[in-house]
Amino acid sequence: MRLPTLLVLAGLPLLLSSCYITGQGLHYLGLLAKGRPVAEALADPATPEATKELLRRAVAVEAFGRERLGLRETRNFRKIVELRTDTLVNVVQACASLSFDRYLWDYPLVGRLPYKGFFDRAGADKEATRLRALDYDVIVRPADAFSTLGWLSDPLWSFMSNYDESELADLVLHELTHATAFSKAGGDWNEELATFVGREGADLWLAERHGALSPELAAARLARKDAEAFAAYLRGTAAELEKLYRSDAPIEEKRRRKAAIIAARAAEFQADYDRLFATGRYRGFRMDRIDNAWLDLYRLYEGEPALYREYFERISRSDLRAFIADMAGLAEKKGDPKDAMRAALAASPPPGTRAD
């Protein structure tokens, strides 16, 4: 099972802190220097056909995002970088062991963010060891893309040729969303928004490319349904743990009960798998090994899908272009965009109801 497409909002502005730029920023700039223009790679007979197909699809999806969805035009995806790995960067995330209080890293220009990326696994592991010593649950995960929020031209990476159409469209549109609507006060909103737009946009892309009744779109929706069910299961586990963490139980009792809850959820996951999921994508997942950092990973990217769905359908009338324009406007205002979304929904009663 591959993790969902998770983009690191790091890039140049985040690499300007102390010696972090020495090992990470210069490495990234070195990778960018190896990029080949898309047109050159397409014209080269030595370029593998799988890579050429990746380039053609990415260019088409990027144009779709700009022309149909109103996503910002960027200098992204104009080059491809050949790598001998299927991972771009290793990302560290951490949560307190008995709460979902995130560890936040301070970065210039973009503020505080709940992740830190390392191109070398050793650096990520060292940071993880430091945080575990402070009683944090920690996850070190691979990320397959990297957004510099317009500071640099983000390329395509050769390992993306392994992605299917839906995954690639989701990734490209996700990243373009970050460049279109990003709020320093948004907290989880930035990732939740990009996740929603990437998925909805990928479905639109497949429908236009293959048809609304195509097997390609049906397969993508089935996979996404399972992905959302998996995220919901993890959110449910987090909700049970959050009740425990807020209780007055002694610390050691909380640790014991935390382990018991995770074990029980893992057993339920295995026993009810066929009822919960339509595919075998998550059958081998080790639910017994999750911790707060793992759970918070899905809280960060999945968050409150119902809020975005409701706003999309009620306020934006299921028009993704209008929805993106609304979100870009909210990103420019002060305060948490989620609060503004809730206020708009409260001021617009659902169809069939009457405001008092």
C-alpha cells in the first residue's frame, strides 16, 4: 500500500533556517539543476515511453487545471528530473504521546508547520530520535512531491511514471491548489483544501478524458471510496483516544488504555475488513502499529471532508471552478478560512429549510 499523495509545503523559504539550507536546500537545488525541459525529453528517442506518457499526461492535466478549474498558472512541471528512487524526501511529523498536540517547526515567511523534510534518511531519523526522547510519537514517511509555493519551478520526477491517471491528476492538481490558495492562518485548511480539490479535479479530468461512465473513472472512485473509508477508520480511532487523553486518568493508566484501544481497533479492522472495504488495498496494513503521529497524519490531510463537501455543493453549487475561486478569496483574508466557510454555510440554510 502506498501512502496517499502528501506534498511537503517546504521549498526554498523553509530551507533558509540556519544550516538547514546546507544539507537540504543545496541538495534540492542540485536536483533541480538536473531537470530536462519536457519538450526536449519528449523529442529524445532514448526517453522511455512510460516517461513520455507521464509528461504528456502531466502537461494535459496542468492545462486542464488552469483552463477548466482556474488554478494559478505557474512555472511548474516544465521539466523532469530522473531519479533512481521512488521517494523524493523523508518527512518527520510528531505528536505528543498522550494528546494530539502537534510538534511545530518555525520557518521564515510561511510560519509554523507540522512537518520537516529531509533528503537524507539519516537526518530524518536523527530528528525523529530527538523528538522521541521528548516523549513524542513520531512518524518518518516518504513524500513523493514537493511544493515551493511558487518560489521555484517545481519539476516532475521520473518515478511518477508509475502512477495511474487518477493518482497523477490528483497530485498535479493538489500541488497547483497550494500555489493558488494558501493561508498562513489556515492551519490544516491548506492541506485539506488541496486534498479535496485534487480528488474532485481528478474525477473531472477522468470524466472528460474517458467519459462519465468509463471504467477508468469507476475504478478511481472505488479506490477513493476505500481511501476515504480508511481515513475515516483512523479518525474514529483518534476520536476514541482523544476522549481518553482528555480524561483525568493517571498518566500510566492512559498509556495502558491507549495500547488497549489500538489493539482493539486493530482486531476490529482485521475482522471487519470485507465489510469496510471494497478492494484489498489496505488488507496488509498493520493497524496494531499506529500511534498518535500516524493518526494525526490523516487528521492533517483528511481533516473535515464534510465541511468542504457541504460548501462545494451548497455555496459553490458543485462548480469546482467557483469553489476554487471562493477558497482563493478566503485565503487572502485574515483569520482561519474554515471559520469563514462555516459562517457562509450558517448564513445559507440548506435547500428546503427556512431561516428563522
